[in-house]
Amino acid sequence: MEHKINTLKKIATIFLTIGISQSAMAAEENSVTDKQPATEKVAVNSGLEANKLYLTPIPVIGYNPANGTIYGVGASASYYFGDPKTTKVSNMIAGLAKTSLGQSIFLFKSTGFTANNDWALLGDWRYLDTSQPTYGLGTGPDSSKLVTSGQEFEFDGDIFSGTYDKTQMMEFKYYRFYETALKRIHGDWYVGLGYHLDLYKDIQDNMLDLNAEEKVITSHYSYSQLNGFDPTGYTLSGLSLNVMFDSRDNAINPAKGQYALATYRYNAEFLGSDQKSSSLWLEYRKFHNLTPGKKYPDVLAFWAYGNFITSGDVPYMTLPATGYDQYARSGTGYVQGRFRGQDYAYVGVEYRKHLFNMWWDVPVGGVVQVNASTASATGLNDINLGQYIKPGYGIGLRFMLDKKTGTNVGIDFGRGADGASAMYVRLNENF
């Protein structure tokens, strides 16, 4: 426990140091005062109007390794709730789709700003009837995973050894409702409260076989039993306290600015959680415009976040994991959920370059990125955060569908450690 607390202190110190120093630099560069709204820094968006919906409907034809081929309908909508000269663009992404793996997906994700950026509203609603592979807990060699082929452990007075391949497929229905409201208190700083619900039902652990002569015990089942969760379904419901800094020029496709978010979430039994627990989310993004003055600038972008269980236990599928950010974009080169643990940290760097305009005047860009993930594990085995690092890298193309708002479609191909690879087709930038 002491080691965990020290690790959290170190991670928190790193994130806060980066955020405070960069925020101080931004404040000095922009000279924002209490009497001068931060919105005055926003560049004039030529041709854009307040209270007008900029809708980009598209057929959903995509792919990612967790879902296979995706087909359906979707849209990206942009809207200014105030004068575009003093108000940041709000963006909503909605989709309804089926997949080649028999999954059903509905999602609605939003980042909104009221007039003059007085309030920021963050939403993430999902319904999934889906499947996802899991791989045990922690980054590191397979012999250090929670349950691994050939590794013996005691459960209910008997000795078992896992007999499965490292990929463990799960099927489930998932309901998510996240909504956060933040009030601007000074410059680009916001403080607010949120509510977060994760509900898993009808969980099928496909590799679990308790009736076999040699029982097959999966990571999900053993974790659930050892920590007192029903392996067929569970609920995590909590309130959060949030602090956000956002000086990005465009939340859809930033060319400059910074974004930082700290969220402390408390999951209470009186709100419906199976057990009480708490977690901490720390996130930071930085965008450098490398070609000021260009209509479609080249951008160097940095992204880091950490997700930590600070008290109690949470259900297995709600543990911090690869791709568990709001838009499921982290971990290029890996399937969503590839690395999972009580603590998870991620860092990524992207270089985004405008390449050319197609003959019908569609801007085309290219992306090169590298990233790294690390996850801890406590219980049957102990893996410390940062003890093992899993790298990833990728390249991609961007096709801008709406030049006024910066909405684009991206195609990325990534590779990771241990032969992992993945392709993605999705709306907007990774972050």
C-alpha cells in the first residue's frame, strides 16, 4: 500500500508540474486578466455563425480490431452557442452501427461550450451489445499476468492452473452514462461536478469452464471471485470533482493550445455501486503549431494521461485499460483493453502534416505517431506501474470533410509489441 501511495504521488507530481508550468507559460503569452475573458484569445473563425448547426452526416464504414468491420450511420455536429469570436466550437459525435462480429453499438459523445465559454459540458453516452478480448492484468511477460497457462494458484481451497490462450474473449451488454458540467472560474480554468455510470449485464466469459475435469479459470472470473464481484454483471456508479484547463483553439482539430483534466471519482454504494471505491484521472495535452500562418498548419501534438484506483476495488471490466479514454483513441497498435490494471499510464506524440488537396479541394493530411503504455497489477502477482513499458507506433491519413470546423475522417495503421497490429477508421483526430 505504501508503494502504491508513493507511486501515485510521483505520477501526480509529474502531471501537475507539467500542467502548472505550461499553463503559466500560456497565461504569460496571452496576458489574460479577470476582466478580459479568455474567449478574446480565440481566433476569428471566418464564415462561421453563432446558433447554426454545422452537420457532417456520413455512413459509418469503419474498422478497428475490437469490433471488426463496422457499418451504420453517424454524424459529427458542430455548433457555436455564442459569437464564434468569443466562444469555442462545440462538437457532438453520434453513431448507430452493427459490426461483422455481431455487435450493436450506439454512442453519443460531446464537448460543449456555452456563450463566452462560461460553461463546459462533457458527455459520453454508450450502449454496446458487444464482445472484447481481455488478457489478464498488468503489462509485462505473460508469466506475470494474473492467471497464466501453467501458473498454479489456490482458489476455494483447490489448486488450479490456467489452461487458456492469453486471449480471453468476453461478451456483454454495456451501458455508460457520463455527464460533467464545469464552470469557468478564471481565464481558461474550469471547476465542476460530474456523474458517471458503468453498467455491465449478461457477461459471458467464453473461456471459463468450471465443469471441465481440469477447470479453466479465467482472469475475469478469478478477479471477480477474489474481490467479491458477481462475474455475470456489475455496476459502478459515482460522482466526480473535476478541474479542467482548456486553451485549445479548436476542440475538434487543435493547432495550438493546451488541455488538462483532473477528475477524482467516488463510487458509492448508495448510488448503486456494488462496492465503494475511488479513482483519479490525470490528463494533459499540448499542441504546437509548427507553421503559423498556413491555412492547414503542421502540428506537433503531445498526450499523456494516467488512471489510478485510489481506494477499494472496482469490477474487472471497469479497471483502467488501453483505449478507455473518452473517444477510445489511445494505444494505437493495440486492441481496446489490451493492457489492464489497477493503475494505467499512457503517453503519445503525433506529428500531423498537411500533404495536398485532392482535385475536388479536399485537404489530405498525414500523421506519424509513437506511444507507450504501462499497467500495474496487485493480487496474485505484483507488477508495478512503469516496471514494464509496451510501445506502439502508427501512421495515418486524414481527409477533411468540413473545412470550416476541421472535421475529418482518419485511417490509421499501428503496430505494437509482441506482434500486435491494428487498423482504425474513425472521425476526427485521435486527440
